[in-house]
Amino acid sequence: MAEVHLEKVVKKYGSLEVVHGIDLDIAHNEFVVLVGPSGCGKSTTLRMIAGLEGISGGNIWIGDRVVNDLPPRARNISMVFQNYALYPHMSVRENLGFSLKIAGKSAAEIDAAVDEAANILSLTPLMDRKPGALSGGQRQRVAMGRAIVRHPDVFLFDEPLSNLDAKLRTQMRVEIKKLHRKIKTTIIYVTHDQVEAMTLADRIVIMRNGHIEQQGTPLDVFTNPVNTFVATFIGSPPMNLIDGVVKAGKVVFSDGTSLPIPTRYHADEGQRVQFGIRADNIMPVGHALPPEDHMAELDMTVSISEPLGTETILFGEISGTEIQAKMFNPRPVEAGETMKFQITLDKCHLFDAESGRALRDA
């Protein structure tokens, strides 16, 4: 079994602490994605698990072993980097088998492991090519194959798709998901791309400034963000946040517009709040998803429209705050056109303006 357990793990560079005593449990065969903005500590955390960075405090377990002082080669992990790290003078076959050759495995063992990895990743037709003759996606598959041949307890991915174009990133996300289903082992994956996190993960761990802000399934962190950072980081477009004050069961914005408080939230009279609306939950009347309970309506003037085919993103303002809305079954919209929008209140959010914390009723 290849559980990974972090207990109060700290990383310091001199007097600067960049990871602040995080706790994290990762189950065997779980696909966990560490996500967050640049500098949040996600790659440093991955490198500490790998043994490429020493820890400054706490403990790391892989399986039933504390690995704090073990070198990377003794941890039975494999790591895939964003720059592929392939040997340019070696063929695909030689790249795949190199680590096993260094480990002293027999030629028969190396051939069997290499052929298995090549079959899993559809690399068999490419075995005699050098990395320079491969596309970016093919190189990334070779890098994954080189990790597979070692049969590690844990796979570690450090932003492996960041060098690929948008189409290849989409293709490789599918390849990585298929790989996890085939090899059935623990994967810890680091990215700054929340779309990658949402599409790949069994569980997302959202980090900021060396802390874990929230962790949960992709659906849970999307529908129940604990604070405004998570709310605006997860989801595309990001959640709209409008400043307001609670008065008589409503949130009143600075221009006098008001909306009822969503039923799953509680706020005190006079409390300063931020009202959160995702673009999917503010839609033009007549171009919206089927209505649900607890709907509200308001008028908004469209400043910009971005047609995306089956839907259009509309930009406008509520109380001086730029808002993004979604228009389904779209039609052309002119700048300056005022439209009536319906808001799904049960899917809206409420946060304390000072702390940024969600005000969900206990």
C-alpha cells in the first residue's frame, strides 16, 4: 500500500518559512492535485515528498516508512517534470530502460518492463526515435513511461503539461487519467491550472502562501468554497464578488440594488459582506438554463460580449463591480444593450467582507 502522510511539514530557507506546518493524508491509489498560484508552496511540497528538498520540520511517511532522511532513490517514487528530462542522445527504448539498467536489472527484465510501458502509452511505433524527432506530447508520454517502468509506490507530477499547447494539454489530461486507471497507484500532481486540477483529481488541495486553504472533491470545492480566495481561484470564469451590507434579509449594494440572502447562509444585520455569483448562475432571461427555486431578477447593461459558440460570456456592471454572465442559446448582443438577468439564489454565495470566510449557516 502506498499511502502518503504529511504531518506538520515545514520548509524554511534560512529565516524565511515558505511551507507552514501542513497536514495531508493521501490514500493508496488516490489521484491528488496540489493547485495554487505561483509561490504558494505546491512544488516545494512535492519536492519534499520526492526527497529533492529537505524538510525543516514535521514528518513525511510513504507507506509505513518515515522518509525524512531517505534519498530520492530509496523512496520508491517516480517523478515526471515539466521539461521531460529525456536524454537527447538515446532512443525512446533506451530512455525508458535507462533507470533499470542503472539499477542492475537483467536485459530480459528491462525489455519486459519497457514493452509494458510502451503498450500502456502507445509508444511502440516510436521506440527507435530520438527525443528530437518527437512532438511535445510524445516526449511527455516517454517521460511518463520512464516513470512507469520502475513500478513505483507513488507517481509525482510537477506541472507536466505546462510546456504544451492548449490542444495537447487537453489530450494529455486524458492520457494521464487513463494511465491512472491502468496502473492503479498513488498520484500526486502539481499544477497552477485549475482546469487541470478539476478534470484530473479525485481530490484537490488548494494552497496559498504555504498553507492549505481547502481540500475536497472537485465538485465540493467548486460548490462550497470556504473563502473568497478559493471561490475566485476555482472555476472559469472566476466567481463574481459584489460588496454589500446586510439589511432586513437582503444584501444591499452601494447603488441601492439588492438581492435576498441565499437560504444556506446566515449574516447579521448591518454586516459587511461580499455576494458571490458564478457566471453560470446569472443568465439573461430567455437564454438561461431551466429555472430553479429561489430565483431573482435584475437589469444589467452589457459592455462586452465574447461569443464561444454554444454560449456567450457577457460583461456588465452591478454597483460598479464588473460582472461576467453566461448566455446559453446565444444571439448577437450589442455593447450598451440592457438585458434582464435571472439569478439562481440557491447557488449564490455569501462571504464576510473582512475575513473572506464563507458565512454558511452552521
